[in-house]
Amino acid sequence: MTIKVLEQGLSTTVQDLGRIGFQQYGVVVGGVMDEVAAKIANLLIGNNEDDAVVEMTLIGPTLLFQQDTLISLCGADLSASIGSKPVPLWKPIFVKAGSVLRFGRPQQGCRTYLAVAGGIDVPLVMESRSTYVRGGLGGYHGRTLQKGDVLNYKPSDLAKFLCTQIWSGPFKPVNWTVSSLIKPVYKKDPEIRFIKGPQFDLFTERSKREFLTEKYKVTSNSDRMGYRLSAKVLKLTTDVELLSEAVTMGTIQVPNDGQPIILMADRQTIGGYPKIGYVASIDFSVLSQVMPGENLTFKEICIQDAQRLLLEREQKISKVKIGISLAFRRMKHGSY
């Protein structure tokens, strides 16, 4: 079962939920930027949450499906289409062999996830299929997808059964979708919740106040490793020497130039700059969809509320998984 890349797009890679457990050896975690979108894309077509997907950024690729299959697209609206018809997000879609999936102008957000029933089949490297481009590790030959590449995916019994159904046209979406209560709300200039970092109180009172009130622009040299922000310079009350220590996704570091950097999926494993805060995990999906040139603001949240919101979201995803399983049972009995 194969998909051929006709045009590569801007930054198209194979990703899963990351290379967990190797950071102590200096290996980056990596993985999808928008975990919620990737998880739901997989669940919608009967995959495991951590199956490999295709992550597309800003300018999507052009993909030829060489067999009948079952797919889903979740995340940003990059104006997906097959033929002359738009392809909807957040629902399973039957695609006929020979269909070509294209993308156009970004409408909302900047990263879309394509899941294919059975999961993208690339070799496991350190227990993950994620691509780390800077290190040439994992994914499809350790790099972004290029014109002429052919992606394999594993056969899925569910897809085989559902694709035997008869429909007209190159693709057919089902008549249901996931609840809006679980979909991340992508919007321009979002408010990002954060927890105070260990060096928060080392910044001047003015800098702390401005961090909570200023709009920060995401600069053009932002990427999967980190978002570089631009606003008023943040200053420490005194020069400090810090030991390097482990960092996580969402760590907000402030280097010597006083302009914060939010560490993202392909972050380094350790950092020694002052950490003014940590983005709450509940807002990673929204943060990952902010485009260069857009703004964001920060709002403080306590760790207890951050943990509660994350647990509530995971419970909703579990309910989505159960609901989709029931929907597939109905589909097997002819109800679409």
C-alpha cells in the first residue's frame, strides 16, 4: 500500500508521538508538534494514537494514493482538495486509487496531519518513527519528503472492509465528525497559558509585568526546534550563572539578548538560559499552530489548574476513542 509524493510542499515529514526515553543520551524527543490533532487523526480511522502520520507545514504536498484507502486530516485548514472538491477535516474519508490530494492557502493554523489507515510504515529508530531532520534520524531516510518519494503504509482490515463499499467520485467523507469540545481552537494571536519558571523572580519587576502584558511576535526564524519571540527586552536584576539542565517542550528560555525562545518538539535536550516560564501542556496544540509573523500573549496559570485541564482533555480523547469504535460498528452494518 503506497502513496507517491508528486510535490513535496514546504516541510513535510513523517512523525509520531516522539522518541521517548532517550533524552538522557542526548537524543531529542521530536515527534508531532500538535499532539491532539495527530492523535485524533489516527483514532478517526482506527489506528493507534501513536501510529506515524504525515506532518505538513504551511504549504502542503501533492500526494497520489495508489490504492483505495481510508484517511483523515486534522489540524490546520490548509485548503485540502481532491479534484475540484474541498476535503473536510476531522472525519474519516474514503479515497479511491488514483486520487490526488492537494493543498492550497492556509486558512487557519499552519500544521495539518494526514493519517492513513494502518499507519505510515517507516523503520523504527529508537522505538519511534519520527523524523529529526537536523540529525538525519528516523522518518523517511531522516529527511523531509521530496518529489518522487513513495510512502508505504500497513494494510488495515477496517480500511479493506470499508473500501469495498460503493460510492461515486474520487473520495467520500463519512457523515459524522468529532465533537467541537475536543478540537483545539486555532485562532490568530492566541493567549498562551504558562506556569512560572524557576528563574521568574530573577527578572526585574518591569520585565515580569511586561511579560504578562506585551504582545510577542513569532519571528521568521522560528521552527520545530523553537519559537523565537520579539518584543521589549526582558532583563534580569543581576547577572547569573546557571548550570545546564534538562528542558521540556514549552520551556520559555530568555537568552542574553532578552528575547524569549519557546522550545518546541525538536528542542535540544538541555539548556542553561534563565527559564521565565513553561507553557502549559494544554496549550501546546494552539501554540504549535501559530505562524511566523503572528503574535501571542502569555497568561499565568497555576500548576494545579494546568494538570486538571490536561487530565480533562485526555478523558475527552478516551471518550472520542470509544465513540469512534461504536461509529465503526454501525458503519460495518451499512450506516454511514
